[in-house]
Amino acid sequence: MPDDQSSRPSSRYDLLFEPLAIGPVTAKNRFYQVPHCNGGGYRDPSAVAEMRRVKSEGGWGVIFTEQVEIHQTSEISPFIELRLWEDKDMPMMAKMAEAMKSHDALAGIELAYSGINGPNLYTKEVPLAATGGPILTFTSDPVSARSLEKAEIRDVRRWYVNAAKRARDCGYDLICLYGAHGFGIIQHFLSRTTNKRSDEYGGSLENRSRFMREVITDIREAVGDTMGVTVRLSLDEAFDDLSFSNSELRDCIEMHGDLPDLWDLAHGTWEDCSGTSRFKDEGAQEDLIRGIKNLTSKPVVGVGRFTSPDAMVRQIKSGILDFIGAARPSIADPFLPKKIKEGRFDDIRECIGCNICVTGDMTMSISRCTQNPTFMEEWRKGWHPENKPAKGESQSVLVIGSGPAGLEAARMLGGRGYDVALAEAKNTLGGRIAQERLLPNLSAWGRVMDYRLGQIEPMANVSIYRDSNLTAEDVISFGFQHICIATGSIWRRDGTARAHLKPIPISAAMPLYTPDDIMAGDFPSDLLTQKHVLIYDDDHYYMGGVMAELLREKGCEVTLITPANCVSEWTHNTLEQGFIQARLIDKGINLRCSNRVNAVADDHVTLACVYSGKTSELAANAVVMVTARDGDDALWQGVKSRQAEWQDAGIRSVKLIGDAAAPAPIAWATYAGHRYAMELDAPDHGDEPCFRREVTALED
Ligand SMILES: Cc1cc2nc3c(=O)[nH]c(=O)nc-3n(C[C@H](O)[C@H](O)[C@H](O)COP(=O)(O)O)c2cc1C
Ligand code: SF4
């Protein structure tokens, strides 16, 4: 049933809930979930469908699929997206459309032909592109595409039409033609960087936009009176001097102003578009998009990690956007529109801009979200981002540790109705978040604790105890039925991690620190000026780079050493690596990649090249070890050693969770806390998987 808007008092956010037509269909409000993949795609279609169904329930006016490959001659394996190659793919895609429309959202499908970006590793077809050349993938696959013959351009147009008709028959309301982020052939034709053709599809902007015009016209002829046809273009390709620039985009929109039913605009590269909060603020694309609405009578959607209702209203009121596009804000909080509509602003679970969601796609696993542990578990585990099942038969839980795992466990346990005591050894709550949010450009990460504390504090059945450094004796004598130990982790100082699986020789004369020391302010001020500090990063995520930035800002000369070939290597998966390396270079931080630290002497370290083994020495005044973390499980060990006393003490279970059990990124900790709370009093899965799995059906 359509939402009844008349019963609500008017508010300054009403604007966001005004319906708007997109060609022949009408969106019920301005919340537009732009396409986003999820690491599940064709392998986990039911999980993807349920994830989108929950967004429909959460009030989004428009919900899109991720990119959907339209033909077997263009696919982007190993990445796992959706496919609409043949009729066989339709039941899966129809299930998805039905889920999206379950609560009156328009269902959109993003059609992609990947051209110069599709290596065809799975189908073994020769890739076809606007202009041939090496395939432009993240992984530099050693494969080339060949230029499309003119007759083949007609084939590709027909494949688009076939996919559009199938999409219509699956129940979709909107089509988006992917031409952004360098990933879709529409963009490859538009850009002089990837289009070197000398026929009527190359050269002038009119010629380069011919393919886009033809495809839109073909699709509209085939399905236009039933579906809105939109196009997603890059706001600024920013690759080289031939790139499809922001001014060319504006010329293109002016030239074809009324061609699509909506212009969906996104920054040039995926890295730029899905920038993390470490590098991009909310609304960062505004300068590139402002004024474009004046060039067309059709609605414009743009993105910018929008989580603030006021920022959204401003985008619309000031005539920059018609729709608020959102990928990550919709992942972190699928109920964002509903919460704004109901004025429940404190309940909004704001995206922290960490891009852990992207890593699920980049690692072809399945996506996680730091803020929303239920993401992609809606079907697999039956989790829901808002619902909290009533508690089971037991009553009381002691949660020890108020980091991300402990806070999430307490939030969910409290919501389920348990009597919860949350004990924190320190005076401040938040565990690692309370410290890491103070590091350079990580303040948005603080939302992990702010949201959870905001939810927990009003709960009468959750008591919070600060300065409670509990002993095993305390835990056993308190009388709680369940004990959840989430005591976090501690950075190692002995060099053990990946390059060295055992401690390295370290002179006691060398001042040596860990990130824990630095975050606690335990770093002598005389080291902060003009002193050479070496950071040894064998962790490979953000901490090494952040420590380097921090100490450089404080005045140290800094050298970052890592066994990897680049700094913060794992951040390729969060789309940050290039930005991090550029920032460190820009700040004058010395980089020594492909080297391990073999020994720390009184006044220098010995390095060894990871390839040749050739050693060298580097003088230093101090060393910071960013290597591995150990779970802080001392309390767990103490309680476990007294297991014989548990029954008499009324203790039914004791569990170690989060970093204390196995250190990992924050998203793993919130997931662990959520899982603990959801599984309390639930039947044991025994040897079976604790989630549902889509199993490939066998064919003859
Ligand atoms: C996990 C993830 C997957 C994405 N996959 C796609 C995709 O399949 N197609 C697409 O056009 N954009 C994709 N994007 C880009 C988003 O649509 C969006 O433009 C970008 O994230 C900026 O919007 P946001 O700040 O609201 O996240 C993806 C973004 C994320 C975070
Ligand atoms: S993983 Fe991080 S960036 Fe992605 S939606 Fe969740 S909080 Fe936002």
C-alpha cells in the first residue's frame, strides 16, 4: 500500500518525500538507492534479493540492482555481479524485482556492457570495445579487447534491447545504462581516451555520443512506455587530457538534455566516487554537479555519502539534485528514509565511510558493513537491521568490554529484552573506537560508538559500569547467567606478524612503541621534533599509514617500511591505496617498500629486501611496530580456568568474542557482537553451517 503522507505533521524534510516522475513511472519519494554490488551477485541471488527487499521496507523510493551483465561477450569475472544473458537468468532477476517492489519502491536494473573493462576470464570470448587495447581492470589482466566492427555495434545495441525486454518481463520499472566509473561501454564511447574511432562513432562529441543515443532510442522503442530509461555517466573522468571531462559532460547533457528520463551522475573513477571519509567529505561531488540541472528538463540524481537529512534537503532546495542518490548510506541504514520521515534522527545508523562494504566485492566473498552487521545476512541468517527477536528463556548477561563488539552485543541483547550489565575497565567507553576516532581523518569512525551508545543509554534494562576492571573472581561471583567477554586486543611489540612468524631481535636501547602507546599519548615529546622515527608496517591495513601521518604532523621525520610492494596494501580493497600512498608522499614521509625489518639495534634497524634478501641499515631514533595484534584474553583465561565453579555460580555460558578472540577490522567486531546477541538461547547448529546457502542446481 502507498504510504499515507497526509497523517504526518509537516516538517522541513517533507520535500524529500515528494513524488517525482521518471519518464512513465513515478518514484514515491526522493530517496534513490543507486546501484551497488555486494559480493554476492549471481552466486547468492536470494541473499541479494532479500537485502534489497529490506531496503524497500525501509522506505526507499527507488532501488537499483548492482551492475547486470547483458551478454556473455562482456563479463567482469572474477568479480561477482548479476547476469541477464538469457531467459534462464530471468527467474533470479524477477525474484529480485519483486523483492524491491514489495513496499512500493520502483525497481531499477543497471545494464552493463563492460567493453574495455571486461576481461571475459569466464566465457573466454574475445572482449569487444569501442576501441581495442589492453583491458583496463584493477588486476591488469594480460588480455586485450578488439575494436567493434560497425555491424557488431548493431549486435551490441540488439543485446541491450534483449536485456531491456527481459528486464521489463522480470518486472523492473527503471533501466540504468552504466556509463560511469570507467566501467561501461557507454562511457568508453563518450571518452576520447577510450574511443579512437574514425567512423561516425568517433571524433566529435556528437559522434561519440551516437552509441548512447542509439541505445536509449532502441530501448525506448522496445519498452519505453512501461519503463523509465536512465543513464549513469561520470562527472569527470580525470584520466588524461583526452578524458571525458566535466565540461564535456555538460556539453553532452546540453546536447541530449531530454534523451534519457533521468541523468544519474557519479564521479569519474570508482575510487573517487566511493571515496572514504578519510579522504572525502559528505557531498564531495557538489562542485562537479552544480548547475547541471539547468541543462536539462529531466531529473538529476547525484551521490555523496549523504546521511544528514539537512544536507539532503539543501541539495534539493538549492536546485542541485532532484533525487538523493545513496549507496553506502543505504547499506549502513536500510531504514534511513523511514527514520527521517518519522523524525527518528537519533536512530539513524550513519555510514562511517570505511568501505568495508566494497571489500566484499573486491575479494569476491560477500559484503559486510561495519555499521550494519545484518547486511547480506537478511536471507542467510534471517537477520533484520531493525527487528530484534524477543529474548529466549534466560534473563541476565554480563558484557565485558565496550568496544565495537561489546557495544553491539549490549545493544542487541538490551533490545531483545535481556537484563544486561556492560562493564568497561576504563573511564571512557568505546574501546578501540574511542582512540582511533582521534587519529587523523578517522573521526567519522566514532559513529560506531555514538550510534550504539545513543541506542543503549535509554534502555532501562542495560546498565553501564565504567572503571570496572573485573577479575575472574568478580565475574564468577556476580551471578549473571551468561558472560560475554569482549576485551579487545593489544598490538604486539616483538615484530611478529606475517614477514616474521617469530620475534625479531630488538635492542632494549632503541625506544620502541606500538599504536597502543601512541594512541595513549605515551610518546616522549623530545622525539617529536626533528627525530627520525621508523614505522614498520606488517599489518597492511590503515594503521601503519595513519601512524605515519600522525607522527609526521607532530614534527617527526618518518620512514614507513613495509614488506609489501606498496603502503597499506590491503586498502586496494577499500579503494584507498592510491590515495594513501599519494598522501604519504605528499607529506614528505619516506617509503621503503618490499623490505622487512630483520633486527632492531641500539640506533638503527637492519632491513632485508623481500626478494633478494640483500640487507641494509637505517639509522633511527625510535621505532613504531605496526605488525599484529593479540586478543586480550587474560580475563577469559582466568574465568575458563575456574570452569568447575560455573554451575554453582549459576553461569550457563562464557564466550569470548570480537578482537579478544581474533583481531580483525571493526566490521568483524560489530558482526561478532551482533551474532552473539542473536544466537543467545538459540538452538545449536551442531555441525551444520549457521547460515543458509544457495547451492547451484545441477543440469543434465
Ligand atoms: C559496495 C559498492 C558497490 C558498488 N557497485 C556499483 C555498481 O555495481 N554500479 C554502479 O554504478 N556503482 C556502484 N557503486 C558506486 C555507487 O553507486 C555510488 O555511486 C558511490 O558509492 C557513491 O555513493 P555513496 O556515497 O552514496 O556510496 C558501488 C558502491 C559501493 C559502495
Ligand atoms: S561498510 Fe563502512 S562505508 Fe560501507 S556502508 Fe558500512 S559503514 Fe558505510
